[in-house]
Amino acid sequence: MRVGGDIQVPGDKSLTHRALMLGAMARGTSFIRGALTSLDARSTARVLRQLGAEVSPLAPGRVTRVEGRGRFRRPDASLNCGNSGTTTRLLLGLLAAHPMRVTLTGDASLRRRPMRRVTVPLSEMGARFSESSNDGLPLTVTGAKLRPLRHRLPVSSAQIKSCLLLAGLAGRVGVELREPTGRSRDHTERLLRAFGFVIEERDGWLTFEPTGEVTPFEMEIPGDPSSAAFPVGAALLAESGELRVSRVCLNPTRTGFLQVLERMGGRVAAEDIGPQFDEPVGALVAGPSPLVGTEVSAEEIPGLIDEIPLLAALATRARGTTVFRDVAELRVKESDRLDLIASNIRALGGNAEISGDDIFVSGGDQPPRGMVRTAGDHRIAMAFAILGTIPGARVRIDDLDCAAVSFPGFREMLREIKR
């Protein structure tokens, strides 16, 4: 396949969720350009409407208007968060400071995802929870006047960290957090600093002080780097050409996959970097590259957790073996991604083995052929669809439509970059 063109990927999912929630917490009208219009983003917009905010329909090319009331009102029914763990966990932080009883639920996949990692520290702050017996949804939160928190996170996670920071925001209390390894994405910290909140790092602890105020704002959402990783991967596997992905968020806590690709021999360059709302934004330019295996350390995992399915797929085309260390967190994503990565690589004729919490992927040069089982996981579907662009490949995806969870128009993008 030959690649080419200058494309844009959908708006950043992390920033879209956070911008919608902060807009709902402001008193007045905020305008968000370039918001992601995926199923997950629509879940956030839907539950915010139930909580009293006015959120205009999310549609490509349209400015999203959010009319916030400063506080939430009690919803008339349970909040269905769909497939979105980010919606659920971040919203729990905000709801913990509202003195009302609210029940959250979601689809079958979301109901299996662990929630005690956020409900335990929120309980320490004063919120109360009635949850299902399996550590998941449905879950009922009763908010309260919150207390300050000093907490060590069980895993490095932007969702847990953001949940607790937003609880501090809504409850007007200080929060101190420490992540065990690596540094998870810091979009929440950047956004809160922009509203005047003091957030500092001291001796490994992240400290938040409720010094600011969320006021109506205008924001343009750049492209999602996790989505940009897929066309970049297709360009690396192409036979010729060059692809440019414009207006991508290049926040350093989101671009760990670029360092891994560089070690693998991938030809990817970042260009035209400039700030937008305290987030660096630029273009990624990629082209065909002979890849080699590498080792991805446990410390790197928090900065590229969403890109591991793609990196593992690319590793099947690299010379040698690629090792991903301490990736147990993949077991509690939208699916058991660790098992699906290994089993699908083998189903396509490749070699992947799990040892404890590590996964080893060996490269080869035979065209991948077989059926990919996604379990409805958007990143699994897209990662293995990229392998289907290799000449001679015959890769069938059992549910490519699930890509719409984060990347509306994914099929069309693959057709667009082919030359």
C-alpha cells in the first residue's frame, strides 16, 4: 500500500470529556470547537444534560455550546454512561460533592470495570456509595460536604487522579496524590491551572488547592494522539509515500508511543508545535519504516496505555521480539485487552505469549490472515485493522463498527490515506 495526504483525526477524547464537564460546572455559556463526536463523548453530554446543563448536539464541524449552572441538579433517572469509563469515574468525583443521591450504570463492558479504586478515596473524603457486589456498576453515590484528601493511587491512572482532583474542585478542598510509577496524562491539571487553581508537584506528591474558579470559556479541541497513532501505524507499514496528520495534541504525557516507535526504527516526526489552552499542538509526519523489536518498561506504560494494542500489532512486523512490561492494567479496560492482543496475534499467524503481567510479541514477515475477535473493544478493532493494510493480508474484524466509540469515520480514514 502507498500512503499519502494531509488528514485530521477526531478531537481528543480526554480533553472533550473534561471540557464538557468543566463547561457544565461553570455558571454561564462555554463554546467548544472540534469536540469529539464519538459514542463516549455523547455519553458525557447525555448525562450532563440529565444533571441540568444544556449541551448542544455533538456534530462534526459544529461548535458545541454548554450552558452550565455552577452546580448539578438531581437527575430524574439513573445516569447511563454507555461504554465510557472516563465519563463514569470523572463524574463520580464531581457528584461526590453534591448532596444528592445518584445512580450510575453503563453497558455490559463498563459494568465490569473496577470502581473501588475511586470510591474508596472518595469515601475517605465523605461521600457514600452503594455498589454492586462485583466492584463495578450499577453504583449509587450520595454526595456530601467533602474533607481534604491525601492518597496514594493503587495504579498510575489519569482517570483516578482526575476524579479526585475534580472532587477537590467541586468540594472546594485540598487534595494530595501520589502515583506509584510513571506519570499519567495531565490534561486535568493543565485545565485547572488555566482557571487559577494551584497545582504543584512536591517530593513526588501532586498537590491541589481550591484557589480558582471555573468560569465560562472558549476552547478548541486538538486531534486525539491515540487516534492519530492508527494512521501513523498504517504509514509505517506502507510500501511507499508519506502521511501528515495535522492539529494533533502533543502533550508529553500522551506521546510516549512516539518514543517507542522511534526505538523501533519508525520514521515519525513532530512538526509545527504551538500551544493551545496550555496544550502543545502540532503535526505528525510518518512514512514506511523497517521496524525492530524493543522493550517497553513498566515506567513507560502509563503514558501509552491506550496505544499498546497498536504497538503490539506493529511489533508483529518488527525484526526480533518486543516486550511490554507490567501491563496488568490492560485486563480491566473495555475488555481483557491483554488476552485479546495475544490471542488475536496468534489467530493471524503471529507469535505472542503472556508471562505474568508481561507480553512478548515476536515479529515475522508472513501476511497476517484470519479472524480478529474484538469483544466490542474499539482499540483492538482498529489496531488489527491496521495490519489488514499490509499487502497480501486477509484480516477480518468481527466488529469494526465499535471503532465509533472513539474514532468516528475510522473506515473512511483508512480509505482516504491509501494512494
